[in-house]
Amino acid sequence: MLGKNPKKQPELFRPMLVDFIDDKHELVLLSEKIDWDYFEDEFSPLYSKTGNPSHPIRFMVGCLLLKHLYNLGDETLASAWIMNPYMQHFCGRVFFEHQFPCDPSNFVHFRKRIGEKGIEKIFSYSVRMHDAKTKTSNFVLSDTTVQENNTTFPTDAKLCKKVIDYCNKIAENEGIKQRQRYTKVSKQLVRNTYNGKHPKRAKLARKSQRQLKTIAMRLIRELERNFTAEQQEFYRESMELYTKAVTQKRNDTDKVYSLHKPFTRCIAKGKAHKQYEFGNKVGLVTTSNKGKKIILGIKAFLQTPYDGHTIEPLLEQMETGGQQLPKELVYDRGGKGKTEIRGVKISIPGKPRKTDTAYQKHTKRKKFRTRAAIEPIIGHLKTDFRLAQNYFLGETGPQINAFLSATAWNMKKMMEILKEKIFFYFSNLISLLFNRNILNEKLKMAAC
């Protein structure tokens, strides 16, 4: 059952938030700009008409936005929310509250309730808030980056140790008696693999790694022998994943790097400080006009597609969100391939034509220099808006995290625009009053 927002009715002993907060604060301005009824209309059909009342949709959506706006987790948001009256006002609360209204696990249930499509609606709304700004852009910019998953650095020894632990846990839950659990032995074997490239430890490390693989496969086979028909069907995918993680070779394709996030991929972007990143590729499209740039589309890919193949899904996402496709999209040299997709011209840097005039060469050079403006956007998304690591479980997690990061970026730009408008309004008002006083003094002097 859908819960209702608190009534904005004064009380005798509790002051309302609007009575003591600054109405020119960026969160107050943003809360007035957002049409909260849109989210109520979109998400209210997902609730039943019976049962205990849930938390209001404005509160849940507001918390999702605050989480990524201020780089907070589900638990850390609760402690920050209690101390900040502006966050409480943004989420639709009427009075200052000393306790967080819900358990942080409720955010997990809400994300599952609205799903990837619901998060995409929130992102599309953040783009529509900048509607006038998105239409003034002659061309758009695009690039890809890597969103790392919240996993440990993968090694064969670690994966085998996790397979052993998971097999022991399955046997305990299903009441299967094991010949040996290898708990202490596997711990010591993993320790033996540390610093395995050292000449004095290399032989022992290789031997311990082989032993870990042997033990892991022994436990997998023991479980498969003792499973009933129902248990075999229930654990079939898990056993296949464990077997693949233990038996995979160095040059295999589609390798397993994490057991709880098997969609994790190893991606090399040519960075000197980070040779390999373990996560998923993310493509994004932004406006190119001067000033504040808006993210128009963002897409996470579970596989590792070629950069040029990420353009069409991004344009398709923009079309689905009701946006008008641009005339031109500027990419780096990694986007070689098609020169036109869905009627959009794809421009990549290259040698100028012999027929190009000096003006045309200068225009093209300036356009491709503009494309570099997307790089700091990616940097800020990672450091400030939680795109650096994906903490969500499931295959929809990378896309949901990417959507919320891009939404937070667009909302932050809107907050800055609203603050500038307020400053511009008051500065004009002050200058007008000041000029009027000077004019009155001059008239008095002339009259004398």
C-alpha cells in the first residue's frame, strides 16, 4: 500500500522546516523545480492497494538522488539526513526529524520495485529539466569508460578458496555430510600463493595453487554425487559457474573474475597507473555547447563491445527517452567504423581533405578539441557521483548505478543554474536601487 506524504500543517510546539531554512539554498530551489507528481503518477501503479503503508514515493526518490548527489551509501545517507534539514525538506518532510524514517535496506526493495526502467524514467526526467539547453547544441560528444565492480582483485587461488567456502556452505544448508571441509588447509594454501613471483616462493606457490584447484574440484564432485534430482536442478547454474572458475585457463575467453558478480570483465584502457580494470564498459553522450554540459544518454554493457559499437545503443536510448537525435556525433579515433548511424553523422579526427579551406580545417580542429571536454565529466562522475565502483548486485546493477550517477550530474548542473539565476536577480535588483538613488540625488542637486 502506498504511503502518503506528510501534511503541511503547523503544530504548536514544532517549527516547520520552511520557517528556519534558507529558501535560496540549492536543495530548496531544486525541490521546487522538480515535479514530484510526475514520479507519483509513474510509480504509484507498482504498489498494491492493501497492506501496510509504504514510505512516500517522494521520500524514496529524493533519497536516491541525494545518495549520488553527495556520494553517500545507503547507511551513510541515514546519518547525514538526520543532521541536515535541507535534505529532509528535499525529501518532502514538514518538521525536523531526529530519526531516519526507514531502514536503509528499504532502498534495495524500492530499486527492485521500480527496476531498471523506473530508474531510466528518473534519468530521462533529469534530461527534460534541461530541455532548452539540450536543443541549442549543434553536435554531441560521446566516449566510453570503465565502471569497476566492488570485487577483490581476482586470482586463481582466491577464486578456488571462494569455491571451497561456497561448497561447504551448500553442504551445511542441505545437510550433506562431507569427508573433509579443508577449511584450515585452504587458508594456509592461499597464504602460500602470496608473492608467488619471488624466486624463493615460486615453487611453493605453484604447488599450493594446484592443490587448491584439486580440493575445489573434489568438493564440487562430492556435492554433485550426493545431490537429489531437485537439488541438482536448483544448484545447476552455481555448479557450472564454480567448475568454470576452477578449470579456466589463462588464454580462455569469457573468463570468470568474480563469483558473486560473474558479469565482471577485464578491460584494458591503456592507463599507465592502472593496466587492467575489472568491471563493465559504460558509454555516454553529452551536449557540446559552452558552459554546463548535460548527459543525454548513458549505457552500461555487460560484454566488452568495440567502442564504435556503443554508439547505436546510446542513440536508441535517446530516442526511447523522447529526445531528438542530433545531426552530428563527435567521437575519438576509437569510434572508427560507420560514418552514419540512424541518420546521425559520426565524426572522428583524421587528416584534413585536400579540398578543405583554412576555415574548414580550423572548424574541424576546434570541434575535435571540444570533444576532450567529455573527459573531465567522466572524472567527476567517478570521484563525485559514485560511478567509480558499482556496489549493486545483479546484472542490472551496472546500468542502475550509471543512470543514477548521470541523473545526479544533471541535477547538480540544474542546482548551479538556479543559484546563478537567484544571484543574477538580486544583483540586478541592488544595482537598480543603487542607480535610482543616484538619479534622485542628481535631480535634487539640479533643482537646487
